[in-house]
Amino acid sequence: MPLRYTCSLEGLEENWVDVNPVWTRKEMRDWVATQNIEEIVAFWHKKIVACHIETIDGEPITDPTQITMELVDNALDVRLVDFLSGVLSWACVHVKSLGLASGRLSSDIAEKKTTTKVE
């Protein structure tokens, strides 16, 4: 199930993206290390599986492959660009925390009661 991130800035609350929650460790390392805009856009296309991003003119972008550098440079509010830039980083942290949570939830060690018999 995709992870949905919604822009919380006033006037931009209708904008959201769904991110694929399946990441490899290599993808996470590559994402954290990249500074190359072409690689960033490639990650957007690979990891954002659905979206509703409105251009400055109010036109909705609903296909993640339409999020291009030309669109970013010429048709998006800079606050939405910042939202898009941060969303994959948030997803990485979120995905890592889900892995830890599911590991804790599936473990019954904390639930076992142990008693010590004193003789």
C-alpha cells in the first residue's frame, strides 16, 4: 500500500503524492547521496506512484511521469518544489521506521512473562 504525503502549506493542501513503500538499501543510500537533479527526477518517476500536483495555473498533474524539470522550473510554486524535494526523504525515514515497528510488533518476547523460582 503506497504511503500518501499531503502538502500542509496554506493554500496548497490539495497537493499530494503516493510513494511506493518498497525500497532497497541501495536505493536509500543512492537517494541520500544524490545531488544530481536528473537522478532526483528519476527517483520521483520510480518512487512516486500517484499524485495530484497543481501548477501555478491550477492545472492538476496526476501522472507522476509528468513531473519534469521543465514543469518544476516553469509551472510549479516553489513551495511545492520544496515539498516534492522533501517527500522522498520523509518516505525513507518512514519506511525505515515501519520496518522497526513491524519487527517489534511481530516479536512476542516483550509479551512473555517470566518468573524466577526461588528455592
